[in-house]
Amino acid sequence: MFSDPEKIITQFSIGKGTHVADIGAGSGAYALAAAKMAGETGRVYAVDVQKDLLARLKKEAEGEHLKNIEIVWADIEEAGGTKLRERSMDVVIAANVFFQLPDKDAACREIRRILADNGRALLVDWAASYGAIGPRPDAVFTRETAKKLFEKQGFALDREIVSAGAHHYGLVFRKA
């Protein structure tokens, strides 16, 4: 079984009124699930570098009558690249994106920059390479590497997501 965004988001506990950034939003499964949990008083910023994916996500959000999703075309590997204000997000989601990033340090710094003090970051990524599915073996961003990177950037591991799927892991970090 692949990762189940709604199940993972439920374990992450996003409350009504929460401000969320879904960086590397892709198809938007996590952004849509987060928007439902954040409610009308919350706001979800779906950030991606691929305009076509963002356009599809916008249409899907409109079809589901979700008015709390903002589409942000941006590069998360640049300082200030998300275009979001410093310390403006309660929560950041990075799902299935870190294995693709050449500059993981820069992306982690940008997550830290936009997170409010004591904010939480949810990282979901591939646990390994599985041949025809998932990343190449040399592109896997392991759980251990993730912990080291986030801790180096001033985060503390809060907890692990119990069931992120058979091929994925999920970690929750708190901005220290």
C-alpha cells in the first residue's frame, strides 16, 4: 500500500484555523486533506515549482468547494523561495519531495524560516527504492538522514507517524 495522505494528515492533527504550507504539493493530495481539517478559518498554501500541477490542484479544490487553498508557484530550494512570510505557518508538510531535491539543506532552512516558533513539520518520504516504483536507490532520503538534517537545522524530532504506508516513513519535527 502506498501512503494515504488523509490517514497521515489525521495522525498529524491539523486543527481548525491552522495555517499550513504544503511544499512540493504536487498533485495536492496532502493540501486537499489539510484544507478539510483546517476548515474555513484555516489557510493552506500549496507550493510547487510545476505550474501544471498547481493548475490541476486549483481546479480540484474549486470542484470540492475548498476556498482555503492558495496556489503558490515557487522554488523551495531558494532562501525566501516560498514567498511566504517568516514565521507565518503553524505547520509545514513536505511529502514525497525531499528525495527529489538537490539542495535539501536549503529546503530545510526555508521550512524553518516560514514556521512559527514551536511550529511543526511533517516529512513523509520513501523508505527505500522498490524497483519500478519510488526513487532510484541513490536518491532515497532515508529516515536517518532526514533526522540528522532536520536536527542540524534546529528541529527536534517530535514523533513518528505510526502508519505512513508500506513504502514510506513519516516524521514530525518541532521547530526548537
